[in-house]
Amino acid sequence: MTKSSKSDTRNFFPMQGRVRLATKKRKTIPHEFVLDAISSLSPRTRPMFGCLAVYVENKIVFLLRDKQDNGADNGVWLATTSEHHESLRSEFPSMRSIPALGSGVTGWQVLPAEEEDFEEAALRACEMVVAGDHRIGKIPGAKRSGKKKNRKKEKASKRAKKIAAKRKLRK
């Protein structure tokens, strides 16, 4: 390849007769109005489980889902804890647990997209986040870090017991 043909391949504007490569299609943001409603908080987003996780400061507050499979799980997932379910359910009668997460009670609850009052409920949840309502939002990994520490302590304890048993055998 000559120097001139190399530069031609990097040319932004394709030459006549050259086929332009297809660019990757941008994914649409599910329930984008949620991001608009909390834009004053400068939310950050990240893909998570094929959905879009929404963070405000150090907390995850929502997961936005609009997928073909398990349509019953589509909507706005609220990051909360089981202790807040009852009080949140009084504000959001259509809120429920998420079938895809199993039969047990989890911190995540969904405002289902299939409900008539979906947008109204989602906007009310946004207002609560903007107002700093402590019932919505979790610091990711906070619960897991305690489990890891406990596991490390358990392993250290087991190692100490084995070492002590070996010492007894030597004596």
C-alpha cells in the first residue's frame, strides 16, 4: 500500500465509488424522560444487565428497562431496601417485586411500564430523588463488603485453628 492510498483510507469523506462502512447503531435510552426529570442532579448512567443504571452522586437510584424478553419487568426499577417497601407502596400502588430476580423479596422494586399511571409514578419517584428521599437509592457494594470481611475473618479463624492443631500434634 502506498503512502497516498493509506491516507485515502483514513479520509473522513469517502471517495466516489467507495462503500462507507456501517457504523454501530446507538442504543436508545429506555424511559429517557426519567433522566430529564433528574437532570438537575447531574445523573450518571452505566449499562447493567442489558438495562441502564442511573446513579446520583455515590448512589444507584434507578435501573431503566425496556427489553423484548420478560416484558413484565420493563419499567423503572427503584433501588431501595425491604424496610421501605411498605411506605413506598403507599405512594406507588402499582410497585411490585421483580419476577426476574426470583421469588424472594429483594431491595429492587419495579414501577411497571405496562401500568396506566407508569409515567406519572416514575416522575413522582424522580421528584422524591430530587428532594433527597432516603427510601430510594443504595450505595453499590455496601452490603457485599461486609460479607467479604466476614469471609476473610472466617478463613483466618480456620487457618489459626489448623495451625494450633498442628502445634498440638507436634508436642
